[in-house]
Amino acid sequence: MVLVEATLVAVVVWVFVRRVMAQIDLTAAERADVSGMIVGGAVGVFVAVLLGWLLFGAILHVFVWFADGDRGFGTTLAVVGEADLVSILLFPVAAVGLFTMVGDVPSDPAAAASFLERAGPYSSPLAVLSSFVGFVWRAVIQGIGLAEAHDLPVGKMLTLTFVLGFLGFVLNLV
């Protein structure tokens, strides 16, 4: 699931940035310079999704370990990865939110940069709602999954995943 999510995010970022660049008045040389950065950015996003999965899995596993969980780190990673199905299912909402902004990007490079700084990924209520629903849904899947996989109390694991998920949700808004 994580590879699918990483690929989807990287492709959408690549397409989005290319469409935004098409809106902006740039010379051919400037477009060529930016084109290489776009590909690098998409690869960076792909790697960041994978590293995020590993980091979040490691954080959860520390708590599982302290709670005397029965299985290893691979089991925790599997549970976290399976919960990413939520991100894949909610992905169309996020993609639509991004692509609706493309038509509003000004053609002046400085104005476009200013617009994109102000209009972050959570600038619409739909994007915030989608992110909140995703956090709750993922926390439930992860909490129950960790409890079942590691033979731990469901209440403790749900508390853990909701607290960490909520922190992640709030940090994404900032």
C-alpha cells in the first residue's frame, strides 16, 4: 500500500507542478531549468512518503515494545502500511482540491509564487475535512491492527494511534 501511495503522490505532484508552470509566463530556458527540479521534487516526495512510513512505524513500535508487544517491527510496519489504504481511498479528494487551484494561479512569476505560498494544501475546508476523516479512519485501523497483531489491549493502542494521529493532523495544518 505504501508504494502505491508514494507513487500516486509523486505523480500527482509532478502533474500539478507541470500544470502550474504552464500557467506562468516563463522563457524556454527558465522552463528547462524548472523541468529538472520538478522531476527531482517528485522523486523527493516519493522518498519522503516511504521515510514517513518507516518513521511513523518506528515511533509506534517503540510504544508497542514498551507495552510488551508479541511481534517484531515488521508486523508494526505492516499494520501502518495497511492503514495507508485510507490515504489511497481519500486521494481523489486531495487531488481534486489541488487541481482546482491551477486555474487561479497568476501568470506573473512573482504573483504565482505568492499565491502558491498562501494557498497551501489545507486552504479549503474540504481538504481539512478530508484530512481529519483520514486521520480518524487510519487511527482506528492502526489501533485495532496493532492490538490484534501484538496481542495488546485495544484501548491502549487506540489511544496511542489517536494521540499520534492527532499530533500529525495538527502539524500538517501549520
